[in-house]
Amino acid sequence: MDRRRFLVTSPAGAVAAPLAGAAQPAAKIPRLGHVFLGTSGSDPAAIEGLRQGLRERGSIENPNIVIEYRYADGNADRLPRLIAELTDHKIDVLVTQGTAATAAAKQAPTTTPVVFVALDPVGSGLVQSLARPGGNITGLSFAHGENFSGKWLALVRDATPKVTRVGIILNPDNRANLAHVREMETLAPGLGPRLSSHRVRTPEDMDVVFAALTKERVGALIVETDPTTITLRRQIVRLATVNRLPTIYGVREFVEAGGLMSYGANLFALWRRAAFYVDRILKGSKPAELPVEQSTKFELVINLKTAKALGLTIPPSLLLRADQVIA
């Protein structure tokens, strides 16, 4: 190679390379939309689980991925408008928490991919099947198997063997909640207690419900999992404690707020896994090609501080079965 030519052309090449690099367009930052029926701050497990799952896949909020949050504050009628706002912002993936938000997304006139975490997506008609969700929706289910609700009744029996009447709090708009109540009504005669169900949709319903529980001399309580009850968990736990009602919940968030006991899926783990679906879709997969995953691991969490406050002695056999005991 001619040395003089090299000396002349090399500086030009050195200058041209950075200029070429500078001319390259910046990489597009993915945008997610997150919709929840409840209020802001009432779903920490969902938000933190999703963020951790995204971080594990190299997506950190704000530096290289944007998440826009919308909350319906308990008003399901607001969900379609919130979803329309997000899709108008050209989000890449819509993330929905719970049946109501996912149903609103399914009905929306948009092809934006949707990733959900919901209690019973098949039973609620959100997807055709777990293996073939169809359309633009997929995600994770924590639907319970047959007779699963009987485990809550068994926990009531084991923790409070003298209780003869058990109340159930549920959101009647949640089809999975209604199915659980029907199942418990079928199983209750074999397990002992009589049941009474109480429906809640708003914070104002809670005082009415607990007044009814007192009037009926209910000795223990089961609270169904729903965005409404999760949002109101601190109010429910407070009223259960004030009324000295041993209460079984479906997720650990209630126990961490001071509730007695929970048995069900780990929401943080489910949302952490939801990030896998988001990542796959951002890399080109279609929701219809991603089967819905069914939660198979359920955890028992017991709060001994609450048991002591209620004057309960939890049997050692029950403590040995617990995945976590809060002392």
C-alpha cells in the first residue's frame, strides 16, 4: 500500500466514521401501558414483579423502556377510556391486571398486544383456551383447580375448630368469585360450617357487610381475591381485626397488611413471569402463539402476631405446612 496515500486518506476516514455513526437513528424505546381497576399504589406486587421481570431481561424503566400507568379507582366504567388513551399513545404492549381490565381490553377496537394476569381467563371468556388463547391476548392465569375453595374451608376448620358459621366476601361482578362461592356451598356440609356470602363493590359496602356479619354471629371469614378486595385490603383487615374475625385470604398481600392467613398464588411471581410475555412480544412473537400459563404453585402464609391479637393458637401441624410464618 502507498504510504503517502494512507497518510492522506486516513484522517478523512477517521473523521467520516464517527459522522456515519452519529447519523444512525436512535433505537426506538418500547412503551407499555398498564391498566388496573383499583387505585394507584394499591397493587405493589404487580408493579414491582413486572419491573423486576423486565430488569432481568435487560429492560429498565425509563432508561430503555417506558411504562404508562392508568388506574380506574374502582370504577369499571372508566376502563375503556383509559385503554383508549393508552392505545392512542401508540404503546407497544398493553398490560392488564385482573378480569375487568382484561375484558375491557378484549372489547376495545385495537390490535395492540395484551398481556394479562387474571384469576380465570377461560371461565371468564377472555381466551378460547390456555393452549390457544386466540386474538391479541395472552398472559397468566391463577385459576384454582377443582375443589380448591375447599382448602380455605379446611383452613378455617383447622384454625378455628369451634366456628360453626363462616362468612364470605366477594365481588359479584367477578365470575370466578361466584364460582368459588358455589363450590364452597357444595363442600361446606362435609366440612361442617354454615356459609353466608356478602357482596362488595365499593369502600362504602364494607361497613354494611361487617355489620351484617356481626348480626349473623359469623365466627370466621373468607375473602375472595379480586382487584376490588385487593384495593380495599387494609380496610378489610382493619375491620376483621376490630370485629375479632379470623380471616382467610387468597393472596399474601392481605397477611402482609396484618391479616391472619392466606392460601393462594404468589402475585409478585406471576407478574415477574408476565415480563417474559412482554419481552417475547416486543421481540416479535404474536400473543396468539404464546399459550397462557397456569399457576401451579400456591403458598400458605400465617401471621402469628394477628393470631395472638385474636386470641388464637395456631396448631403446630398447620404451622409446619406454612411456606412463611410472620412472627
